[in-house]
Amino acid sequence: MPHYITSRLRSLFLETYEYAVFDMRPCRPYPDPALERPAPRTNPVQRLARALIGEYTAVAGRMRPLPDWVHEGAIAGMQGGTARVREVWQQLREHGTPIAAFWLQDWELDRERYPQWKALRDDLAANGIRVLVYADEETLAHFSRCARIYRAWRDYRRRLVAEAAATGLPVVRHPFIHYPDDPEVYRFSYREFMVGSELLAAPVLDPDRDRVRVYLPAGRWTHLWSGATYGAAQRGTWIAVDAPLGWPAVFFRVGSPVGAQIVANLRAEGLLAPP
């Protein structure tokens, strides 16, 4: 279902499967026979983008809530047979890796490669596990760390997924949804985004780089990993921060209870050493 939402908070979508051509150039008559059956559904300018998204997804559909077990650890894929699965599983346990599910990618269940399949399946079920990964030791260590980071923000993620199911508001959002009065955020495409209303992230997208420029909307912001604070109360601020592999540039507003809880969880996992 085509949907357009503009920087002026105008929204248009069509409740039709008919062929349609959109011409967004100004000063041109719009009638198009393809749009006559049925008539387009339009929304006037509204104050908040989230209201537009909620109205659209009430018609177009919303993501279903995820099963609760996916928040408990990593979902990894591997192949190689029963012996290899048990070997890698043991390695991950030695790293303290939280695993939510096994995804065996040679899933044809060749009994020669997967002898004692029922015993393997029962062992995994007894440990609440559904997936493992095929990788070398260095990759396993990095994977383990990332899985623990994923687990550290599970409570906030559950809340966002429930919100998405109830309202259609996505988990990952363009900053203008929460900062519609800041003209600077309208310049962003994919280099900066928010996770819910509490976390702001700016990934490193260029090769051989471990530093990134980040725009912080008005207010004081805390760097997730170091605890350093940045920003100005009355205006947005551009800063540059280190962001080596595994330490992405993530910020939360000073005083955010969500941010404080994630920091506490990361500290309990021993993951807060500064980059």
C-alpha cells in the first residue's frame, strides 16, 4: 500500500490495488483514472508524525508482537552436524553467551550428519536454546559480546515492540518523529536514527573509519559507553566521537530512566569499558 509522509507532516495513502502513477512535481493537475476507484484516503497536516503513522498502520497493518523468547539472547545459524553443534555450543557457553535459538542451516536433517538428533534437540530444549553459529574463536568472542549487549536492552525492546503492535510506530525511527521543530533533523536520511524515543544512534558506514559525526537535538545527552555528556540545552549540537567496531555511537538523554537501566545492565555484564 503506497504511503507518503512529507516534512510538512502531510500524509497520503491509497486503499486500492489498482495501478497508480504519482507525479509529485508542483503545479500540475492531478486527476488520474487509476485513482478514481476507490478514492484516495488523505490526511491533513497534523502536529505529530506519530499520529499519521498510527492512522496509516491502522489500515495497512502492523507488525505482530515477537515471541518473548527472542529477547533472551542471540539467534545464530550454523551447519556441520551433531558433533559440530555440540562443539560450538560448548565454546559459546565458555564465553557466557546468551543464546535464544539454534538455526541449523543444513536443515535437511541428514541422519548421517545429525546422529542422535532427538537427544540433541532435547538437550537444547532443556537449556532453552534454539540456535548456534559456525565461526572461529575471535568471531565467537565478538558474537558473545554483541549477544550480551542485545540482552542488556531487552526490557526497553519489549516495550517498543508492544508499542509497535499497538500503534504502528516503528521501533527504529527517523529523528523528526520526536523532534519535528528541529530543521536540522530533516536533512538526515540513513546516517542517524533513533530507537524509540530514548536512544539515538549514528552508525559508522564508511570503511576504515572508527570515528563518526553525530547531531544531538537540543538538550544534554549521555554517551552510552563512556558516560560523557554532550549537547546544549537550547540548541542542537554537532559532535565527533570515537566509534570503533563493537562500540557504536549511542546516546540517551541525561536523566532517562531507560538509559540508566541499560547502563546498569551493561555494567553488570562487564561491557562498559570506554572505547
